[in-house]
Amino acid sequence: MSRATLSNATNADFPMRLRDVAGQVEARLDALLPKPHGHQSVIFEAARYAALGGGKRLRPFLVVETARMLGGDLNAALDVGCALECLHVYSLVHDDLPCMDDDDLRRGKPTVHRAYDDAIAVLAGDALLTRSFGILGDANLEPAIQVKLITGLAASGGMSGMIGGQVVDITVAEGERDEALITELQAMKTGALIDYAVRAGGYVAGASETELAALSSYARDMGLAFQIQDDILDVTGDAETVGKAVGKDANLGKATFVSILGLDGARKRAKELGERAMNSLEPWDESAQTLRDTVDFVLERKH
Amino acid sequence: MSRATLSNATNADFPMRLRDVAGQVEARLDALLPKPHGHQSVIFEAARYAALGGGKRLRPFLVVETARMLGGDLNAALDVGCALECLHVYSLVHDDLPCMDDDDLRRGKPTVHRAYDDAIAVLAGDALLTRSFGILGDANLEPAIQVKLITGLAASGGMSGMIGGQVVDITVAEGERDEALITELQAMKTGALIDYAVRAGGYVAGASETELAALSSYARDMGLAFQIQDDILDVTGDAETVGKAVGKDANLGKATFVSILGLDGARKRAKELGERAMNSLEPWDESAQTLRDTVDFVLERKH
């Protein structure tokens, strides 16, 4: 029996807080990504083109709000969030390449390889990934915490995390995809970075192992709910609102949570996961309101 | 007037030492790169295919030998060298892609995108780059030293370092390439990681700022000599010995040190740089013998 229930509507302050943190992320990324200069100026341009001016910034939001809940330093959390966002953006740039998903539109504008070319897109992704670790190395934190953040990001973004998920997504045949497989796939591809986001906020604030475990449970369930909602939007959304191509997975006959569970089944599953995510926040009561609102937001989002 | 002179032949012990360290790097990389497992096993395979079984391992050799000269921990230096080698290998995998240099042969075997496909090559490169920082985060060193190593690797491998050099190489028109430009290009593309290698060995051993500056001077000159020798081998070598396509730059009419300075001029320039590199090692006398031998090796190498 789940004790928490989802509220009927997202807390009125939440959209404002999300936008506020997104604005801070934008400003900080602008400072952390060098302005174009030198004979290689196109790579600075392309990296900034990819990283600036878009996105919900959900991952940095989770870093900052988890750190806030636990009383951590918010400027350091913002830098860690920006490092994570650079890594997330690199993965989008590479996933969009013609040899992978071959997408033309991302965050409402042409993908990097369409705006520049394939080589610059590969290198801009490489550059953003490299810069992620540089930003963590420069963050104003105890070195021991920085090392935890760096090791964690390498694990969550690596072959047993995000990259592993993308590999499963592009290599496993449709016939082998059941709910267990796409759950495993998404736990790596999307879930690992969402999990990292809340743990990173915890590291910044010096969270205990017990707290980190509860945060991970929250993030794993919320991350999967996020992905299910993504699959739902792929069927029900329109490209203009969503900001990227929609209907693509369905048109490709690709197994998704919607194709396996049906639209109602997928919505029900997302709601169950959302309730379980809420329950994991029990140790924090009122101070976890923003992380609770995030679950509502994820389930209600239209883009 | 330069005081040091190049020896007529590489020290007899040197090739054995280089092979010995290369063997240690191979064994340690084998342990540091996970064995294939799970639904994403192909990515572990591809990363290991790219990183294992080849290469002079010059960069890890420089890390280990610099640490040895300064009395640093050699196991930690080996791990740092392996991290650097993973980053170097990722850059080769991505540079070989069809959208960049489109090479079929690397270290005497098919390039990753030829052995697998383009998507796996992009992801294997991403995975090796990510793993580099994970290895540094796991190394048995003081956290403050780890952070220096990580920040340094991100800078040397990033948009103002190695990636910047590759961007200049693929974007600047032939007509604009003079000696100054290709020197700048190579200082970033090849020089930055060779510089990092010796500084990393210095960090492991707790080198002073003065020592690090002398090591950097050594590496910058030696790295450029290395690249000039690469251009010489592109004209004078054969593919079997060199282990990759040769004559390519010349056939493409691409400006190299040889096309700009002529073969004799390039050899003379490499020799001058080698002598200057030797002079930078003066603070260390006999203990720097291996780093001196490395200069001879770089100038005399046939592959």
C-alpha cells in the first residue's frame, strides 16, 4: 500500500522555480563554456549552440533542489548541475548523428550536425563530455567530494550506464524487446543520469549513505516514469510543443512502454512509479516538497 | 648554444624498457576495461578492441618514467598512464571515422568503424573518454592530486587542446597553412597530451612548479619533434611498418612540416627541437636518462 498520493495539480510555485533554476543554469553554462576564439573558434560555437538556449534543465534542477533540501552549497550545486547538463547535451548531439538516430530537430532547432556538419557534431559532443569533467574539477568543493562526483559521473555516463543504454537501444532486435528489456534499457539510458543528479546533490551536501539510498530509489522510479511519459508524448504530442520529432518510435514499429502496455497501461505504470518515488522521500517531509512536485511535473508534462 | 647533444644511437636498454612498460600498460588496461557482459556487451568488446593489443604506449610511458625519475608511486602512475591512453585511443577512434579522416587501418588492424560500424565507433570513443576520467577518479592517490590530474586532462584533451587541434586540422584551408599554423595545430593536437603525460607524472610524484615548467618545456619540444617525424614517416615509411595508411597527407596535397620545410629541413628542425628538449632536462642529470633516450627514440623511430 502506498501512503503518498499524487496531488491533482503541480504546485503553483513549481513552474516558476523550474524556470528560475533553468535561467541560472543558462547563465552559468554561458560562463563555463568559452566564447569562440582562435583558429578553432567553430568548436566553441558548436558547443555553445548545443548547450545554450534550451531544455528544461531537469537534471541540473534535481542537483540544485536536492542540495537545497539537504542544506548544501547552492553555487557548487549549480556548477555540478552544469557539468551534468554538458554530459547530457553531448549524448543528445551524438545520439542525433546520422549513424545513430539521424534526427534533424532538437530542442526546437536544427541538430548540431545539421547546423554544422557530422565531424563538428562528433567533436562538439566530445568537447562537451570532456568539459563536464573539467567543470567538476574546477568546482568549489572539497577534493574528496569532487572525486566522488567525477567517479560517479563516469560510471553513470559510461558503458554500464547511459552509453550502455544507448547501445542496447540501437542493437537489440525488436523481437527481443519486452517490458523487462526496455525497463533495463531505460534504467541505463535515462535513469542513470537522473539517479546521478540526486546523488550528486547529496554529495555536495554531505548526505549519508542512507539518505543517498533513499534519493536513488526516488530517482530510479521517477526516471522511469519520465521515460514512460516520453513514450506517451511520442504518441500523443505534437512536434512543435515537444520540440523534437514525434511519432517516430511508433512509426518505426519500435517497442516502447506504450506499444507493450498500451496507452492506459503506460499511464497507470507511470502513476504507480510516481507514487513509489514519493514514498522514497518520506525521510524529509516538507523539505522534499520540490522533489515531490517534480514527480507531478514529470507525469503531467506536455513536452 | 645548446649544451646537450643527441647520442648517435638509442640507449640499448631503452627499447626493452619501452616494451616493458607497454606490457604493463596492456595488462593494466585489460583489468581496467570491463570484460563484455550484458545486453550491451558489444560496447565493451569494441572499447577493448580499440584500446588493447597495440601502440607504442608512448604517453603512458612518459607518465611512468617521469614519475620514476621523481620518485613517485609507479602503480598510481601506471593507472594515470592508462587513463591518458584511453583518452588518446578515443581520439584515434573518432578521428578515423568516415566523417573525419575516414581511415581503414589503425595500429595494423581495421579501424573500429570498419570492424563494427560507425555508431559503435562513436559510442566506443565516448566510452573510452568517459572511462579515462573514471580511472583517474579510482586511482590510489590523494584526492587533491586526482583533481589536478582530472582538470589537467580535461584541459589538454579539450577545445583548447587536442580537440582544438583536430578542429584546426579539418577546417583550416590549405592556403592558410604555414609553419606557424601547423606548429600551433600540432601543439594542440599532439603536443597537449604529451605535455600532459610528463606533468601527470610530475603530479603523481608531487613535483614543484619549477620542475613542472621544465617538464613542460621538454614535452612541448619533444612532442613537436614527434609530429615532424610523423610527417617524415608519412613520406618515407611503408604502411606495414608504420601500421597505418602512409603517403596520405602528401597525396592529399596537405601541408605538413615536410611539404613546408622539405625533407632535410624537417629533419633539421626535429633535431633542433630534440636538442632543446634535452636541455630542459638539465635539472635532473643522470636520473633523466630515460627521458633523454625518449628524445632519441622519437627522432629515430621508424613507426
